[in-house]
Amino acid sequence: MTETPAPEALSVFDMLKIGVGPSSSHTLGPWRAVQRWLAELAEAGVLDRVERVQIHLYGSLALTGRGHCTDQAVWLALLGHDPVTIEVERIGETVAALRADRQLRLGGRAVPFDPEADTVFHPAERLPGHANGMTCVAVVDGAERASTYYSVGGGFVVAEGEARAQAAGIRLPRPAQVPAEMLEHCREADCRIADSVWENERAWRTDDEIRERLRALWAVMREGVFRGCHTEGVLPGGLGVERRAAGINRRLLPDDDAQTSAEWIAAIRGRPFSFKQTLQWVSAFALAVNEENANLGRVVTAPTNGAAGVIPAVLFYLVCFSDEEVTEEQVLDFLLVAGEVGTFFKKGATISAAMGGCQAEVGVSSAMAAAALCEAEGGTPAQAFQAAEIAMEHHLGMTCDPVAGLVQIPCIERNTMGAVKAINAAELALAGAPDRAKVSLDAVIRTLRETAEGMSDRFKETSQGGLATNVSVRFTEC
């Protein structure tokens, strides 16, 4: 008899990570891969003997890597910076200095490094493990040492030969590989999804640690929306895309003089807005985050950078337009539910546009947000999962076709659509009866996987199909 494999143990914080734009798979993942590689060289006792390094990028990393700033992420990692703590305002000057100095410091010694020549793009080649493959090569004592890694979406990284990246030895009190199993846990315990997720998260961290990390996620989301709604200008990359969130904020809140995000939220809550204006606010919230993301700003990968605006936009909708003031606990629970729903898509399908198109990014983020909003508004676990299903069902088949390889067109606007769909899905689920639904969340996750497998690679973040080939551009430069 074949044993049923144990459910994969994924934390909410695997799905929601703090990082730097513009792409989790093309920026955060390669950044983490290089950090891991350097740590492995140090552990092997050879980092201080490295004479030269080269980074080779394959598949989607090569095809859209320049537009997604993969090269800059690699360089920043080699320089010792971390995406959570780096001063994002200084990224440009840091990269410029490396281009001028052409030198790294590894293990306390200077190592020559030409950023352009030693970062090698292989657009015609794809490694067997994943569309986002990269090989890091170090010359140590005259001999090459090579390690291959795959950025599998959402900032997750696996090395050649690894089956999957997850915490080893973790046994969860309420394990669930598919939504139906989590729903059963909630029924048995007569509790919300958020309550079950709290129980599972305690396998990794104390309650104080969980709250601290959730607060940190909310702080990055909150400040990202605030900053994006107060920043004008044109995004980098050569497409000439103008930032729009600040203009919407100025029209809806003409006397805005808020100095902090808390003051700004209070100002929005303090006046009535029409349905049409509320929709404009939701769009502004989503635009703000993804404009920050496109500008190499700090965002929460939720579950990816390209889809980073959906969950903050829906959470801001809850915070700004609820009849009663939303408490911090409600915000933290929202993030727990959103993150948990994301784990099911990661386990059962994909959250990588390079593997499944934008249905795997914006579609998944919309499902995550819909479930979280539904439960926050009093929905049962079954209704919350139905909300996730509705949101995902209407993203199935969505391609990833970034114009010029930049996370701007159609990515930024697409987040506004995902946010609005999430809100609509939550309201539909709250008004419906889950036991009468014809489609389950489990079924839609399987459908996402099958759709991803049948989709042409031209529509999987390669810029070789869709809008990317029908919108003319002159040049790209991150």
C-alpha cells in the first residue's frame, strides 16, 4: 500500500514576504539565490579564496531579466545587501558605483567583477528544472565551482535536485494540503480559518513573534500605499508610464495634508464617498503599491511582486470603508487568512507567472484577498473559500505578457482588476450558500494547474506573445 504523503508545511510568512520590486521571481528569488550561494561558499570554507564570479541566467530570467531588474538584484546580493533592509532610495547609486568600480568584496578580499560581462543572459536556453533558472559560477584556486538554482515564484528558491523548499520536520496541529482539509479542521473545532492558521503558525513561532511579523507586513503595505498615493512622476524603464495613484488621491481628497499614513486613513474614513469614488479609491490603493514596485520600492510579495497591490488594496478597502473602525487584530487575521489561501495554490498548482501566466499571480492574489475579506466581514470558512474560488475562477487563462519585460503594462492596472474582483467575489459569497456551489476551491486550484500546463510558453512571462508583441516600444532599461 502506498503511503499518503504528509501535507506540505508552508507558513503564512512563506507566502507574504517583504522584498524589493519589481518582481518576486525575477528580483527577490535571484537575490535570495545568490545570498544562499555565497552562504554555501562560506560554509564550505572557500569564500575567501574566490578569484572570480559569473552569474548565468536562463529561460524567463534571461528573456525578461533586464526589464525585471534581475541583473541589479544579483549585483546587490553580491554586494552583501538584503532586500528587507536595503535603503531602496540608494539602489541607483549603489549600482552605479559597482559599474564604476567593477569590484566586489567576498570573504574580506577584493574580487574583480564586471557587472555587464559577468552577468550572462542565455535567452535561447532553458534549464530543465524550471523556467526561471540560474547558475552561479565561482573560480576557486583556479577551478570552477558551479551551483544551479531555480526561482520558482513568490521569492521561493530551490537548488538543483531539491524537490521543494519547506521547513523540515515541522508537524502542524491542523495540517492541510487542500482547502477541503482545512475546512474540515474548522468544522471540527467550530472556528474560523484565522483561528486554525494561528494554531499552525505556533509550530514555528510564539504568538508575540507571529504578531510582530504580521505587523511588519501591514506596516510595509500601509506605507507603500501611502507613499504611492503621494508620489508623482514617470516610472523607469523607457515606456514613459506615468504614476497615477497620486492624481486619483488628489482628486478624491483635494485638501489632503496628511503627514502620516494614519492621518491619511483617518481623513478618508472621515468623509463620505460615492460607490464610484470608492471604486476609484480601490484602484488608487492597488496602483500605488504596484507603482512603488515598478520603481524598485519596498513591497510585500503577496504572493508575488507583480501581484503585490491586490491584497493591500482590499485590506485598505476594509480599513477605510467599514462601518466600524477595523481593529489591529482584524488586520492581522486578514493577513493570516490571505496567506493560508495562498499556500493551497502553491501546493496544488503554481504562483509563478513563468509557469502559469498571470492567472497564477494576480488570480491567486485576488483569491487570497477575497477569502480574507469574506471572513473579515463575518463570512464562514465555507463562504471564505467560496469567495476565493469565485475570484480565481474568473482569472483562469490569464496570460503574463509584460510589455518590454517590465512589470508595468499590463501588470499595474491588472492589480486594480484583481482587487475589484476580490471584493465582488467576497460579497457574492456572503450572499450565497456554499453548499449549493457547483465549483469548489479545490477544483479551481486543480483547474489552474491544468490550464498552466496547457498554456503556451509565449504567454508565460517571456514577452514573446500577447500585448508584449503587439505594443511597440523603442527600448528597455530598468
